[in-house]
Amino acid sequence: MPTTKVLITVKTYPTISGKYEELVCTAGFTEDGKWIRIYPIPFRKIAYDQQYKKYEWIELNLVKNKSDFRPESYRPYSFDSEIVRGSFVDTKNYWSKRKEIVLTKVYNNMNTLIGEAKDKNVCTSLAVFRPSEIIEFNATEVEREWDRKKIEKIKSAREQGNMFEFPEDPFDVVDKLPYKFTYTFKDVEGKVSKMMIEDWEIGALYWNLIKKHKGDEAKAIADVKKKYFNDFAITKDLYLFLGTSQIHHYVSRNPFMIIGTFHPKKDMQLKLL
């Protein structure tokens, strides 16, 4: 079957699924500039040479995910589908090559975007959004452990057969983030929204800072804020990658969450024109 080329721009922090174990939702753009979501992918179980990174083109066999009504949602043809890694899109010249692909359609009005999401003839579930102003960045403490029932369900399934598939692969999941990170921002009409950030990078940044500060969570949180507020929101040209969850798409007042950031340096020459 034909393969699909995707420029990966989104990798969310892993979640635990009783059916698929540990999963990462990935998304990006096809060669014709359309959003595509790839789920499920057990990212940490992918062979090392196939563990793609953000802004890398990959090629794999994809089929429409029939269990997901959102039009952008696809899944690998099979869990052992080969992922071929391609070229990396660099950040030269103020991220110009990335901008050509990513910024072809940018929203700045939340009511417009939510309206498209709720319209079953459109059902937009992935978008690039440019906030008019980032008001604040917050970190709120949450549960520190994964749902025990899901963990036990996964363990039971592995004991009943999955261990034969991965005989040397001990049961292990990524650490759960003990904090929820959020941006509060305004859109072009002044509408204020507060959204959770589910990006892989913010989770990795937090754990790296915990190591750096020898377990001091307050210092780690302060440095995460420096990155996402003082740097991204003030000194960079910040865009947000927004996505919906399937379960909340039609029922939540605002079904979107932040699944990534796009933060090129501000082009001072353009600002002077």
C-alpha cells in the first residue's frame, strides 16, 4: 500500500492506556500542507533508528482511524509498520523553511476556531493559533501517580501473553508529571482562554530541571516558567499548536488544548518595515 509523508511537529507527553499501554499522540503536516494526527503509536517501543524527532519528515503506511470521527485522525496500518525517517527541517533564517509549511493557515479568533470544531461538516480538531497576548503561565500540582486500575490492567494483559512478544522488555512506564502547565491568553477580540499544555517538550524540560536542581521542584518550576513565559511568550514570535481530545470534542465549551508551541525568533527587519 502507498506510504504517507508527514512532517512531525507535535509529540505529546505520554499517557497510559489500558488497551495500548503507553502512548504518544503525534501530529504534523502532509506534503500538501494538511494537518494529520497519528494515533496510537507506542513511541518508546519503536526501534531506536525509527524514533523520529520533531520537524523531521517520516514516511509510513497510514489508514483512516475509523474509531475516531475527527477527519485528521489516522493510525499506522499495523503496530509493526516500518517508519522511514527522512530529512530534518532546520531553523535557519528565522525558521523560514518551517514557516512555509506550518503557517499556511493560522487562526487568531477562538470563537471562529471553536465554531469550526463544533460544525460536524468541518470538525476541525488541529490548528495553528496566534494569541494576541500571553497573560500568564501557571503550574498547578496534580496527582503524582498514574491510574492504578489502568496499570494493573496492563500488567495483567502482559502476564497473559504480551510478555512472550517482548520477553526482555520489563513493564515500565514514563513518570507521570506532578504538575499541570497552562497558558492564559487573549485572542484578537480580547477573548481570554486558559489551556493546558500537553507538549512532550515541557515534560522533558521539567524532568531535566529536576535533575539539575537536585529534586527542588520550586526551582524547576521557576525555570520552566522562564522558558515558556519570559522566553517564548515575550522574546519569541509565539504560535500555539492546538488540538482536541476525541471524548471532549463536541461536549466541552472549548475542546482545545495546547499540544505544542511554534516559537521562531522575532525577525527585527520585518518589525522595522
